[in-house]
Amino acid sequence: MDLRDATLMFLAESGEYPELTRLAESAYDDLCLGREVPHTVLSDLLGEASGQGVLRTLRRKHSAAAFESIISPICREIDRQKPVPPYRGPVREP
């Protein structure tokens, strides 16, 4: 499953949740137009889906492998885009 299909799955499950619908629709539309979706939007999408119980619903409806194939493209894209904080070395106690 690619990122566009994954956001479409969230859009299909978001009917009762206006904020989740808005996020999923925005991400899906941008992807259909060939635009990159910022990692912040994708993170908000997962957070809203989690808070509304949609992740739980997807997990119940689908096998473990199918559930992973739905959320993995979103998680990979977040990981790809999200800046990595600089390494500051070990913390030393005074």
C-alpha cells in the first residue's frame, strides 16, 4: 500500500470525526495532486485517529498484516521528513 492509499483508508473511516476527515482529505488531495504532505499533518492524522479510536477500529477490522500495511506508509513518511535533533553527547552530571 502506498501513502495515498493509506490516507484514503483513514478518510474512509473518518466519517464521524470532522477533524480526522479534514486531515485525511487534505492529505489525500495533496497526494493526488503530486504534492508532498508535511510530516506534521501526517503526525496529526495519526494522533487524531488514535484519539478517536479509529486505529483500534482499523486493527479490529483487518488482519495484523493489513493493519501494518495501512499505517506503515504514513509512519515511514513521517520518519523520512522529520528532522533529527543533533547529537549532544552523553549527559554529564555535575
